[in-house]
Amino acid sequence: MSGVTDLPFRRLIRELSGGCAPFFVSEFLSAGSSVFLTPANLRAARFDKEEEPFCIQLFGHNADKLANAALQAQELGAAFVELNAGCPAPKVSNKGSGAGLLRDLPNLAKILQAMKANIKVPLFLKCRLGWDENSICINEVLEIAEGEGVEQLTVHGRTKTQGYKGLANWDIIGEVAAKAKIPVIGNGDINSMEKVLNAIENYGVKGVAIGRAVLRNPWIFNPSAKIDVRGAVLRFNELMMQDGFRPMQALGRLKQLCARLCSDVPDFRLKILRCQNHDEFLDNFTP
């Protein structure tokens, strides 16, 4: 998730997972400029040895640029490279990238073909069901993915126009998984281990992808964990400081996390969101 799953946050999740750490995917990296390895992309592509095998996710709409970016991601040590064809953000999808690729399937096929030809590591694809309810194209996407040598397909059970509203359509995800020759990973509304098991047992997916639920429950991968919001917040701050964050940079990320973790205590939540500086924020969590 852009602006969320950077290295310090993934380190926090790994620590809180209690030995049950998930398979990690990077924030998505733009392949839209003439130079892929910008300082921002280099920073976003970093990963710890403990995260291996690691997947670097890319987005864009130009086949040559994405093929080059995929090769460079491989050279950075990625064990897998994934193309994002699911991001619904207008600044991404309206330019033909992310879920915008679902409105141009010939270009999607061209991109996958170019990326696959340029790398030796497995190529993954993540997508949504279609642009809207009148243009569900996931079956065509599956056919393209399998035809171009994609080795894993992650399906978010919503359309682009849904964004994150409503419920993910797991019936369609199940239908895709049943006909696919490659592993299908289900995505959407997975916020507990019970739902993980239900997805695998009842919809035939090989696994699940968890994104937004981690923001509300960073202990999700460790069902027996003791919930310690204060400890998690302070540890996240430590990890960001160790990674070179400036105090005001860290403040924004801390507020982002706490806004969700403290949603059931609205007065305290409002208080921390109104903090004007890093020290003021930490005072609320320090004994």
C-alpha cells in the first residue's frame, strides 16, 4: 500500500507477527518516468534479508518502461515482480495505470509480455474484477495472464469504481480460482484468521492478500498476541527514527496508524490528531 507498507512499517508487522510473518510486497513503484531508480523508488524498494523472498510491485502503462523497471527490480534482489492492475486512485487509474489497464486489455497483454521477456524471476499480476459492474473482465484478464506466463494472480473482489466501498465479491473470486491453471490469491475484506480459513476452504484460493486490515490490527498475523497499542506506537516511532525519518515525517505516519488503532476512543483519537509536533504526540504515549 502506497505510503503505508514501507520498510519500518513492515519491520513493525514482522515483530508483532510473533514468528508468523507473512509474505511481503513492497509499496508500488512507479515506472512512469524515463529513470526508474529514482531516490524515492530506491528507498521504497529496500527490504530486509528476513523478508526474503520479497516481491517488488510496479505500476505504469508503458510496456518498455515497465519491462526495464522489472529487470531493475530483479537486479535489486526481488524474488518476484508484480504488476499492479488494481489501484483505483484517479491519479493512477485515469492515466491508464493501475486499474486503468482493465480498460485496455491489449495493452495489459503487451505489458505482461514485455515484462516476462525481460526477467528470470516469476511475474505476478494483481487486479480488480473490472472497471465497473458493467465491464467485469476478470475472466479475460485470467486468460491473458496465463497466456503471457504470469505465475500468480491476485484478485481484489471489487471493481475500480467501487473503490473500497461495499463488500468484495468472493463468489467471482471463487469462480476464477476454480478455472485458473495458476495460483489465485484472494483479496478483499480479510480482517481475521477466520476469514482467511474461510476463503481458502470455501473459495478455492491458494492464499489471501491482506492490506487495509493491517492498519486497524497490526497483530492480525498473530491471533494469540497481546494487544498493546502504546507499545506498538512507540516501537513504530523507534523504527522510523532508526530509518532516518525526520520528526515531522514520523508524526504524519504515527497519526495515520493511531487514527485507526484508537478509533474506539474518539476523544483520545481527536487529541492525538490535533498534535502539532512530534514531541507533543509522544507525550500522550509516554508514562
